[in-house]
Amino acid sequence: MKLQMELNGKKITEEISPDLLLLDLVRSHGCYSVKRGCETSNCGLCTVMLDGKPVLSCSVLAARASGHRVETLEGLEEEAKEFGTFIANQGAEQCGFCNPGMIMNAIALFREYPDPTEEEIREYLAGNLCRCSGYEGQLRGMLNFLAYKKEKQTEGGAV
Amino acid sequence: MLKIREYVKAESLEQAYALNQKNGCILGGMLWLKMGNRTVQTAIDLSGLGLDEITETEEEFSIGCMTTLRRLELHEGLNRFGGGAFRESVRTIVGVQFRNLATVGGSIFGRYGFSDVLTCFLAFDSYVELYKGGVMPLEEFAASKRDKDILVRLIVKKTPVRCVYLSHRNTKTDFPVLTCAVSAGPWGVRAVVGARPQRAVCVPVKGVDALGAAVCQNTDAAEVNAVNTVNTAQIEAAARETADKIPTSGNMRAGAAYRSHLAHVLIRRALTRIWEEEKGEKEEAEGRKGGWQA
């Protein structure tokens, strides 16, 4: 069947099999930040934005994404850069395997809740599993990032 | 592994229904379907039919079958009406990315034992609209066998209700060990318990009917005041009696005895919260009245 969609701002058209998963489609287009983790819709490693909303690409048929807009971390580089660098500098994670999925969902969180509480962060990121950090590092990193952003805004406002 | 031979984005419910009669399979969020080892001849996608909205009228909420759990969680009107029960019932289901895919129709049509969503909706005055079968009470639908009809939407009537939703999980985001929704309304008080691990059942709660009368804001002051006659001993006894009527069994998450114990605890907690909220609201109302008189 024929698929037409927008992937990271580029229109793509191709023939796909009806059971091709969105995860496999985006990886075939070089979006290797999207990883196959649990494949049971639990770990959040395969998070992509579908029409701006975070979804698990391991659980969406590519066919269903036809006619829609898909973004991966590769397409959100600018938006992700500041946060990703900050988290790395904070030493908030260990192996970094979960990082792309976590950043994608964090971007979705910041878009939906520009000033989230600790509880909102915990709840929003509950679908992103990390097997080494115990989440405390990431939570601390995020709270520090939000404080840094606020400070930056205040300084900007004062100028 | 899920294999799909043909994928059809339905252009009408009639087309979807016709395809579904011949080896078709209606796709909801596809999250449970994907976990199985199955070959689907024709996957029928309803996502292009505009069935992903929640609409509110004076009398009811209409929830399209393709509405995501995330939309249910965030809908202000529905959650104001349900006292936050809908949000509470879905907020621990995996993560936001999952809930942006899972659909209300998929959860309800599947009549899954583990379904938080089915448990919650059963506590309200809820109905399903089937494409061929028409409108029927959700309780009747939940007890019926799966067939080849299409669940088009859910209807939640704005019947006065106070509902508390609780669940117990061994670990966050996992399937529930037990789900429990208790509601007070014109029907008196009822408890819905799911993940027993079988599908949710509705059981009337005896001995605390005054809570139902109070919720309905009956003009008969005696009935409204009846909320003050309820006490913790009555709640404890009612929760015990109700839990005893609910059959449970064991699986890898918990044994039958543990589930029965949990059922008692969760029903008691839910009843207590309903009672306290009703008392609080009544006291607040009386306070306001006193203030005006002064």
C-alpha cells in the first residue's frame, strides 16, 4: 500500500506492507534515535511525535501515520539541544540508552506544561523506563533545567 | 507477532461493518492486539471517521470510540462531572505516549478483565451505542459476548453522581491487581470491582443508601440529612458485605484471598471518601446559608 507522510519536515511517499510499524519506517529513513526497546509498549524508547503528540512508534502502524506529521529527535534537534546538553552536563544519566525517548517526552512535557511541578514531571515521564539511574538523576536534572530557564528568563526580562 | 494482510482506512461505518463481517478486525489503539500472535486478514481503521471527540450537551457526554485515554484524562467537563474519577482511572496506565494511542472504544469493546476504563465507566449511568445493535446499558454490554458489531460511542448521562475510583498495582504503570469504583446516585450506592482478574462486576452496596439520596440533592431535608446518620461502622459493614459478594481468583499478580481483602479495603476507602465529601459539601452549603442570614 502507498504511504504519504511528513517525516521531520520532509514529505515521503513509498510503498509499505500493511503491518509495517512506524518504528521500522522511521529507522529505515535514518532516524536511529528511535530505538526498539521492550516492544511491549512499556519503555518509551521508541517515542516519536505524531501530529505533535508523543506516541510509541513500536505500537503504531506506519499506515495509520499516513497523511500525518511525524517528528523524531533528529527533527527536533534545535529544541532538544539546550535541554540535552544541560542533562548531560548535570550527569543526570548513566548509559544514555533511554535518553532519546526521555528527551522526546520531556519536550512534550515542556510544551504542555511550561512550568511543571515535580509531581507532574514524575507522572508525565512514568512511561519512560531507565534501568540504571533510578530516575533521581533525571528528575534533579530537569528541576535544575527549569530553574535555570526561569533564571535566564528573569535576567532577560531585567535587561 | 501481529501480521496484517490488508489495511483499510474506513470511509464509513457501513463499510467498516461490512468488512468486519468477513475476517475483518477493527483496530482501536492496537496496543493489546499487537501483543498477540495473530494474522489479521483485513485491519479496519476507524481513525478517519471523526470518532475521536468528546462532546457535551445538557444531558450527556458523548465519547467517540476512537477517543484516546489521554483525551479522557484531560477533558475538563467530564472530569468535573465525575469528580476526577475518569482521570484517576487512566493516569497510571503506562505513560502519556501509551495513553495517546489507547482508545476508549478498544478498552470497552475488548471487555478486558484488567480494564481500569471499563471499571470506571460502569460506575456511572453509562451506555454504549453499537452500529447495528443501537444503544444499550454498559452493564448489559459488558456482560455480553463479543460479536462483529462496532462500538461507535459511549454515552455518560449527567445523572447526579459522586464517584471515587481507586486501584491497586504492585508497581506503577503495571496492570492493576484490583480496580474499584464506588458511586452514589439515584440507584443508591454501587461498587464496581475489576481485575479480579476477570472483567469488572457491579454490586449494589447495602446499608448506606443515604449517601445516594444525599448525592441526588433530594429536596426532602430528612433524606439529605440522612448523610449524617451514616457512620464508620455502617461503612465497614457495608464494605465487608459487598466484598464478600465479589468472586475473585488468583494469577501471577495476586492470589484470590489477597484480592478479596483488597476489595474490602478499597470499597471501604471509597465509601468513606464519598461520605466525607458529601458531609463537607453539606457543611459548606449550610455555612454559606448561615452567612447570608447573618
